[in-house]
Amino acid sequence: MSEYNWEFPSNNNGKVDGFNDSGIRSFRSDAEIGLAIRECIQNSIDARHDPEHPVEIVVSLPSIPMKDFPDLQGFTSILERCRDHEFADNPDCQRFYGNALKLIKNEYNHCEFIKISDFNTKGLKKDLFEKVFIKGGGITQKADSGAAGSHGIGKNAIFNLSQFRTAFYASIDIDNQSSFFGKSILQSHLRSDKETSQGTGYFSEQPNNKPILKRIDELAFLNKRKEPGLDVFVAAFERSDHTKDSIIVAVIEHFYPAIHSDNLVVNVMGQKIEADNLPSLVKKYSEKKYSQHYLKQNRGGTFPVINFYQTLISTKEKDNENLVENSLSIMTDNDVLIKTHKNDGKNKIHYYRRSGMIVKNSTMKSPLNLTTIVAIEGDKLNNFLKLLENVKHDDWEISQIDGDDVRQQAKKILALIQQGIKENIIEFNNQDSSEEIDMSGAAKYLQDDLDDISNQKNPSDDVVEEDELEKTITEKHKNLIIKKPKKKIAKKNKDGDSENYSPNDEGDDEEYDRGKGGKSRRKNKKLNKDDEGDIKKINFQKYTLNKIRLISSLEDGRYAFSLSSKDHINCYFSLHAISEGGGAEMLEVSECLSGNEGFEITQQNTIVGPIALKANQDVTIHIALKEKARMALQLNAFVDSNE
């Protein structure tokens, strides 16, 4: 028997591995080819050798006659033993092994591969190659502490692409030491010596499954690399008409920052993707017909990627009116860069780390169709956030780390990043005077349009003290009293019937003391129907104001807003608490004031108004919420379409 062959080690009467390997199934829910390519490229970027030149990746689809498959007879026997094992008695297993055996036993078949090769990388040292990359499970070891792959499970993604669940690896390290291994993830089965095997086996030097260090004729096709780097051959790959496009989309979607910064060049079946042609490829693969190739992860995926790329390349010189750009200093100076671009995006956000790989996408509510990218630029912060990455490296999760102190630190860091994004969006909304705005933290960072507040020397200080703010507003607006409009409103009596009335129908109003030095009015007379017939109930229709600007937000649930309208209107308002995921919860209001006038609160304490607004005239209103907390808000304005 050859000293190089397939061997599935004995389990020594220990654990029995089933067909549904967790390391493979972790990736099954996503577009498999995209994840496999992503995992391979991220490992290559982390192993970059010469920082003055980009990492190069070449993806190709070679094939060999099936008769040249390494240890064909031995591998066929293993497939049969797996098929016949008692734990393979289910339709999925039988379908897989039946297909694999049909494919491998046909002497006229070729074994198709997808080959992923990297250049300008360090390759893998023999011991690291064997103990971690090939045989390791749930472990990792990388020279760059900020490298990806901290779970040691991402390398299993490629096995989903193989009809044999099998791959071969050829590596040369920077000391010119070559190593070769084959690996197959199947299941436990009865070996020829009647012992039960483990679920993973190797094509390697026997005994003891050691790396193959020699160049042998039997492996000429699979092991002919001559320079440092790694070749990955995924066996029995099933190509389709869309394979090339799917790979190109995956590369662009996950690595456009790395490609743009000339840290990565990828050649996919003859199509080179580099900084020079990235703009044209981004434009092409953002066409709707390619949307099916994009991963649908987190909140709706990243199609079209052109909005993110436009944001990445935007500058203040070229896009000043459509760009908000700010830096954060969390662990070191300016270790986070946040760019928000108005480009008809869908309010999506990409987060990418220093290597240029996208690690997370999400959304944040805004009416302006914005796109935001968050670059984690500092080494220390990159290393910390890497600890929070989940198995797929597509989100940060507090649960990935242990220790209350570290988890609290992680929560604060993620909250600071989210706050920075919100402030970018707030700044955009203020520039655009849109009717919806996410108000979290705005009191600290937004400039008040009142003279005494806008001229503060230190804009980074917190808002003026409440009493000073109240005094400033009262002085400027002391003569501005907004009266309730005289209009007909439908109201229900105790029998549930609609009654028609107007304020004039009700007799004199009764003044009452609000307890804070001001007077308000309430109706004290039962309403009677008039002769005009029924009047429709209020029909709320959303209205866009010229401006909504937050002046203050206090911990006890009180807010002050400056508003203006382009029309003379009677306006209604509602306030909603906004969650990170974009959901909104309508809030109860306990009081709404402007100057010395209070306003009606209806609809179970959720609708304020009507308030008469004059065209192009600023009005300041004070709102107190029943929930005594400071939170991210959305203020909506409405009019009655029956008027």
C-alpha cells in the first residue's frame, strides 16, 4: 500500500460523528459560494507578506480525470462504508452518498475543482498547517493578532461546495517549506479493522496522518506551487452558468474597501478585479439582474453595492452638500471614521475593519435615503472588536466574550459607534430640514437656532441648564402665543355616535390653572349636533415640515423643539421611540406647551394638537413625555385632510 492514502482515524470507542457536522452546517443558510470565497480571502489578507503590494487571489475551475483522484479506490471504499453505517439511514445521507458514489465510479467522469490560490502571502508553517489549519477544530493561531478567523471554523465553509465534502491544500511558507494535505468531513463509519472511525479523515502521509512534504508524481496537478502562499482545491465542485458572476459579486460585496485601497486584487476565471476597474464592475454588478447573487444577511443584504462604494470614495471637496464625515476616538485617536452619503441608498450601514473586509451590515431609520460606512481604523480597536465577531464574521455579539467587565466595555464601545452614526444622520436631517429625525444625543451636538444658545463658545459642552434654556426661550418667544384654530372636529359621545361641533358651538371656555404659572382652556359644555349634517372624523395625513430641530432633551422626558412650516397650517404631532433595528413605539405625552399656551392631547394621549403654524415662522414647543427618560425619538407631523 502507498504511504500516501486516505485514513479516517479510530475514535477509540469515543465520540461518534454523524453526517450533520456543525462546522459545515453553520454556513448552510447563506449563499455557500459567497461565504466560502469570503472565508478564503479573509485568511489570505491576514497572511499578507509584503505590505507594499496587494494580496493577489486567483479563482479558477480546473478538472482532472476521475481516475487520477488521489487514492481513488480507498476513498470509494470509505464512501461506501459511510453509506452503509447505521447512522446514515436517512434520506439526506443516502442521497449524498448515492450521488457521490455515482460520480466517482464513472470512469468517464472528470473531477471538477474550484481552486482558490493566493500570492504575496506567508503560506503556512508545517506545524501550524497540520495542527491548526487542517486538524484543528474551534481553534486558531495567526501571527496578526487582529486577524480574522478567531473561531477556527470558517475554513469549513468550503466543504459545502464539494459533492464529496472534500478539499486539498498545498502550501509553501516563506522558508520555502512545502506541505500538502487532503481533508474530508463525512461521518463515523466502520473501518476495515472493524473499529469505528472519527467523522473527519485525511489524505496524508501514513501512519499518523502527517503532512506530505515531498513532491510526488501522484499529486503533480494538486501540488505544484513554487512560491509562498496557499492553494485550496475543492473537489467535486458543481459549476453552473452563474458561478463566475456569483464569485465576482461575493468578492465585490465583501471586499470593495480592500480592493479600492489597493490591498487586494482578485482574478475570477479571467476577470481581474482591482482598484482601476472596480468602479465599472461595481456599476455593472449593481444592476437589478444581479441582485439574486447577493447574500441576504442581517437586514436585507447589501444590494446594490454601488451606494456603499459611492460613499467610500466620496470626499468633502466633491460631495460637500451630500456628505457628512466624522471621526471618533474610542481607544486611540481617530480610530473610527464614519461617512454618511445622500445617494438614494436605503439607510443601510456597512462596517469594515482595517483589512478592508465588511464584517457587519445594518440599517438606521432616516427619511433621506442615506448610506453609511463605518471604518474601524485603529489597531487596538480592531483587535478588540475581532473578539466580538460571530462564527460567520458578519456581526459583533457581546456573547462572544466572557467577563462582566469586558462585556460592559464592549457594550459601551458599540454604543459609542452607534451614537456616532446617529449623529451623522442627525446632522444630515438638520441640513435637509426633513420631518423625521432620530434625536438620540442631539441636545449635546445640535446647534440651536436661538441666538443665545447657538453662540456658545464650546459646542461640545452639554446643553445649557434647564432654567437658563427656559429663560432664553421665554424671552425670545414671550409674545408668540399660538391659539387653537377654530375648526370643526368630530367627537364621539358616550353612545359612540359622531357629533358635529366647533369651538363656537360650545359656549365660553373655562380657564384653569396648569399649576406652572400659565393658563389653558377646556371645554365645559356638552356638544350638540348642528344643522349642517355630519362632519368627517379627523383624517390624519403626514406632512413634511420645513424644519424640526431639537433644542434640548432632558433625563426626565422633557424635550424642546423648534419647528417651521412652509404653509399656514393646523398641525398635529406624534412622538415615537426608535430602536436600533428601526422599529418605532408611539409614546404618551403628558403636556405640550408653547409660551403661555397649552395644547390638547388626544388619541389616548399620543396625538398633540392642533397647533396653528404660520408659514416660514419658527415656533418653539415644549413636550413632556409620560415616560421619564431620555431616548431616541422620531417626531411626525400631520394635517387633517378634511380641512
